[in-house]
Amino acid sequence: MPELSGMTLFVVIQLFMLLGLVVLVIPIFPGLVVMWLAALVYGLIVGWEPLGIVLFVIITILMIVGSLIDNLMMGAGARKSGASWLTIGVALGAGILGTLILPPFGGLIAAPLSVLLLEYRRIGDWEKAWASLRGLIAGWGLSYFVRLGIGFLLMALWWVWVWAAGT
């Protein structure tokens, strides 16, 4: 098996990091996990010196926080606009299933549609159901920028790791 040069390794991992940033626009799709996996592969290839371990732990924490914040902010936005916890939970499940059944956009349709329909069924008022949907979308929009910032920070930490490892 041919050995990867330092520059080739950097380019390949960097492409996966950028892919992770690009797919952050898709709710439910784990762009930060893609970036984390790229950092993990990098660590497995170059080794785990002390600074690399510390940076990878920080990258891991950022990935977990960023992955959770997406769902929390979307749910908080919908909840603030009046959606029930049951509706929020069903929307999360519908988003995941929609993404698995019709990737990558099935979740973009399933989650908001489930909020709208379940809230209308629950309260019988289209205006309030639309308000819950707008809250979900506002939470998603805000979480996108937070996740994007976390993604850039994650990539910057990886660059520090690359620089320190000299690859």
C-alpha cells in the first residue's frame, strides 16, 4: 500500500473538513461528525503525541456540543413559539427518518411538516401552528451559525495540530 505524503494527507483531510462545513447547512446531517472523523483519521495516521491528544479531546467536545446544540436550539425555538414537547420530539424523529429515507433533504421536509401538522391537530389553529413552525426554523437558523462557528474552530484546532506535528 503506498504511503501518504504529508501534503497529500493534509489535502485529503482538509477536503473532508471542508465537506463537513458545507453539509452543516443540512439539518440532522452530521457535518461536525464528518469533521471529527477526519481529525480521528489524521490522528490514527500521524500518531497521538500529547498535544494531538489534547487537541483531539477538545475537537471531540466541540463536536458533541455542536451536535447537541442544533437539536436544542431548534426545539427551543419551536417551544418558545408554543409547540408541545411531543411535537418537538416527533419532529426530531421525523427529521432523522426523513434524512435516512430520502437523503439528504427528506429531513428538511419531514421535520417542519410534522411540526406544522401536529401543532394544527393539537390546537386547531393554523396561525399558531405556523408560529411554531417559524420558531423551529428560527432556532435552526441560529443553530446553523453556531455550528458553523464551531466547525471553523474545530478546523482551526486541527490546523494547529497539523502545524505542531509538522506534517
